[in-house]
Amino acid sequence: MTGTKGKIAFCFPGQLQEKPRLKDSPLREDAFFREYAERAFDQSKFDLLRCSFEEGEERGRSFEYLELQMATYLLSMIHYYRLEAEGWVPAVAAEHSMGIYAALAACGAITFEEGLFITEFIGRLLQREGASSPGALAGIIGLPLEQVQEICSRLNGYQLVIANYNGSMHHVLSGEPDGVEEAIAFALRKGAISAARLPFDTALHCPSLLSLKEKISSGLEEIEFQSPRTPVLNHWTIRPLRKEEIKEFLSEEIGRPVYWVRCVEELIRKGVTEFIEVGHEAGLTKLIRWINRNVEARTAEDRLGQRS
């Protein structure tokens, strides 16, 4: 489905910022929710409902990376199948960070079960890495790229890098916890609108994680990747992933930055006028609206039941 104004892009978010609220959600009654939550439990024993945020539970704490990533993948796939059932067909898919797993499954390069396996396998590696070599992430909003680069340069002893280029004034830093804390203080002194830790204990998209490349590659050995039936935009080369590139991409992407702003700008240049976030939150939707206010950006929930 491309609509009357231009092309549609499905956007797959990388990870939830907190556990989802599902206790009283009408989503629980959805047939796709029941089917795929059950299939996920049968394969991995991951219980999406038990992972969900309950009333009275402490908010804002760090959660295990694995449970957040499994929930992110599963909810993205459930929303994708719901959109597909209503006839929404994207011209292209964009992925942010570990949103690549759901993007590849939705576009037919891997099966739902293979995507779940990859999510759990890499998630466990990252969880162990965070336990043995703790890291941290911080969102910095309101400073231009040059000032964020200066912060990293001043604190280079902490392996501090820009992990996500989310917009001209929105970046995520990754590195050692002490360095991230110093970067937050530095950014606030420089006039950042916001500078705060994100709820993760692993230095995602930091070059140090490239040490996991061989383990990931070995773990993916038995998966036979297919050519995506819908183009999936690579978030660091900003061009569609080819079948023969997928395994290496999955082996390296956790240690490379995410150039989200470039992805959005390239898609707009190629004629995309509507972006639909295929996930449970609205993080990418907000980023896209900041990048360009002349395009439509909606969540899957916004678009369900509104097929034109």
C-alpha cells in the first residue's frame, strides 16, 4: 500500500525504553497477540505477559536487556501482522538498532521463529557482556553534533562514542558508566535540554562490542537467509541490505553506530511521505517528526482500522 501522496515506510524500533503495560491492554484479546505470544513461549519459554509492567511496580529502573529485547521483537511482529491483515504494504522497511530482527522477519528474509532465535541468542550475549563489562547509554537532546563530538573527545579515556545519530540535536552516547555520567554533567553545563541515562547496562553500538562478532556469526551458521521481499534499509550504509550481507550485518551492527537521521532523510529523498512505527511505543515516530515535520509519522496503533 503506497497511498495517494507517496510511499510508505515501516519503521522497526530497536528496544523498548521500559517494560510494556499489558495487564489491561485490549491488545491481549487480539488474535495475533495470542497466537504469536504462544508461539514465542513454545520456542523460548519467554512469557510476554509476565514481562509486562504491572501497576505498583517500580518504574525507571534498569531491566534485563534480554527481556526488553524479546518483548520489543514480539510486539513489533504482532503489530506487523495486524497491519498486514488490514492491507498495509510498505514500499520499504527501516530499522533502528536491534529493530533489524523484526524487520528481517517481517520482510521474509527469515522466519518468525528464526527472528526470535536471533533476538534471544544475541540478547543473551549482550546480557552477559553487560554483566562482565558494564556499560551505559545516555540520551543527549538539544546540543548540535559538534558539541556532542567535543564531549566524546574530552572524555576519550572512557571509550565514549556516539551510538545513535537520531537527529541534528538528538544523540545517544555509549561507553563506560563513569564516562557516561561525566558526559551527562558536561552536556547539561553546555545547555542541553535533556541529558539522562537510558535503562541499559551494556554499551550498545560501542566498538568494544565488535569483540562478539565471531560468536554471533557462529551462532547464525545454520540460518539460511533469504532476499527480503521488501527492501530493508541498512542503518549505517543507508542502502538496502542484500541477502549475502545480512549475516555480517547482524554480526557487526551491535558495535556500529545507528545513523537514523540519515535513514529518514534518504527515505524522504526517495519519495517516502508516510512513516509507520511498527512497535509498541512512539519513540521513532517522535524522532521522525523532529527530523521533518512535512511528512506523516504515525504508530501502528494510530493506523490500525484506518486503511484508506
